[in-house]
Amino acid sequence: MGPDITAFFDEATNTISYIVCDPNGSACAVIDSVLDFDFASGRTDTRSANKLINFIKENKLDVQWLLESHVHADHLSAAPYIQKEVGGKIGIGSHITDVQETFGKIFNEGTEFQRDGSQFDKLFVEGDTFHIGQLRGDVLHTPGHTPACMTYVIGDAAFVGDTLFMPDFGTARCDFPGGSSENLFSSIQKILSLPDATRIFVGHDYKAPGREHYAWETTVGEQKKKNIHIKSGKSKEDFVKLRDERDAKLAMPKLIVPSLQINMRAGNMPEPDEQGDVFLKVPINKM
């Protein structure tokens, strides 16, 4: 069964959020939501999340899951805000604990920050299944970009987060702590072993040179034939060399500092101080 999928593109972060619906009922899931954030002023805004919430309410949908493909480094998750407004369980890969351990140290979070993934409602492992109404979802652990990256295969659609981009743009970077181009190669082979007709929905798009419009849907077959980094015939050694050389030239995402601190908390802000004010930390020479 193929789900009904509605995409919401956030141009500020080049992120695509998805509402995935059971075509035979009202059940749905939200994948990779966005909380707007202006780093210069430290102000948050819910306009992007409200678009999803309005769609859910207008269509009388029943939110069962708020799925995170990984701990994003380029945008803040709006999962707790959406959960408060329309419900749903927040899920992520079980290796979130690795991410929490790594960045808990980098951001000097101290012992009060829980590193057991307990901020999330569900920690998925390879082979887990879940349901959105009558739709079955299967979970693939696809690390490389981060240790906790997951691909959610729902019916005939695979939501790959940052692991793969559109074929003319390639694949995810692997230079964040815990990333690995070798692991990414293996994870992509797992995705490409799905049937060629499987629809792939990517987490970001940056309009590759020569392309006029943003895009986010492709197929396994198209990735095999056309992906500029990983198409069929590309050896692991060639991919690792290409990926590592490319990553060495990339700048850090502009929202990485707030994103990691908030997303490793399931989209929640750090605990406020005695006056009720919330603060983020900027580690110097640590990233």
C-alpha cells in the first residue's frame, strides 16, 4: 500500500517535512518537522510547524507518530510543539544515546543531562516495525551521516533523511562527530537493495547546478542509475575518497550549535535558570 504524502519545504533551512497518511483512514505521521529559529536574535517562531498543524486539523487527521530521521544539525525540531497541539509519539533511532554522549561532552551538559534517550517516546532499532493506521512502517538503521540515522520505509515509500539527496546532488556529509563515509556507503547499499520502484523522499534539497526547481522525490532505480556519488558501479574506495575530500571543504551548518543542543533533547530547550530564562552554549574550537 502506498501512503498519501504531503511535503512542506522550508527554504530557510532547505528542509522538507512530510505528513504521511494512511489512504484508508485518518492516521498520519509527521517526519522531520521544523521550528523556525533566528540565530542572531535567539528568537524562535512556529510558522513552519503551524503549516503542518493547520493541514492536520483541516483534514481531521490523527497524528500517531512524530518521527525524526536523526539529530539534525541544520534546523531545530518542532516535534514537542506539534505533539502538544495535535498529539503523536516522538520516535528516533536508538543510537541517539551515542549522539547524546558525544555532544553532551562537547556542550559540557553535566550530569543533569540524561544520555539514555529518555527524552523521546520511542527508540527504534533495526528491524522494528510500527503502524500508521493500516500502513506498516519498517525501520532501517542507516548510519554514516550520524550514528543515529534511520530510514523509515512506509509502504512503497522510504524516508531517508540526510543519507541520500536527489541524484544530481549526491549524498550526505560524514564529517560530524560519529560520522563515517564507510558506514554511509554500506547504509546506502541497504537502501538501494529496496525494490527499484520504491519512492525515496529526501530530507533536504539545495537545487543542484542547472536545476531550476527544488525537488525531493526520486526512486531507488533512479538513484542507482543517476546519483552522482553512489550510482551503480561506484566502488566503496572511490566513494570514501570522494566523500572525505568533499567534506574537508564544507563549512559547518549555520544552525549547528543551537540545533544539536535542542534536537538531542527531542526538540526541547535546555532547562531554564531560576529566572525562567533559557540559554544555549557556544563551544569554542570544539566543532
